[in-house]
Amino acid sequence: MSATQSFWSVPLREGEPPYWVCMSCLSEVFYCKVPMPDCPTCQGVSTYEAFTLEAIHDWGTEDLIAKAAVAQQAASHEPAPAASVKSTD
């Protein structure tokens, strides 16, 4: 049986970093979302902090940097939520 991971989306606001790193294990990073209910690696709860990709390059491991790149690419391939269009006829 395979478990599906669920996520809380984190809106990308101007001036705020888009990458969320688990500060408990420092081995998980997500782009504009955080897993629920906990970190898939260490099961930490509410342990995420936001960072820029440049900051992750400064202190992250090669594995964490690679995960950040994959997370951003995956997010750019996800379909955008459908916007409701209101007719003004």
C-alpha cells in the first residue's frame, strides 16, 4: 500500500523566500508548500522555516540543494488552480 503525502500550500508573497526547509533534520525542502502533518524524514511538526535558494546554496548540503532545484521544477509543472471567471453579460 502506498501512502500519498499531503501538503499545506504557502502563498508566495513578494519579498518572502519561497523555499521551506525542515529545521529539525535539515534534509527536506519544499517550494511554496509544507507537508502535513509532519516532515517525511524526521516526523518533525511545525519545524519549517523559509529561505531563498541563494541561502540554501550558502549553507545546505549538496543533497538539500538538489532537492530545492527539483522542488522548484516540480512546482512549475503543477497545473495552476482554476480561477473562477465571472461573466458581466
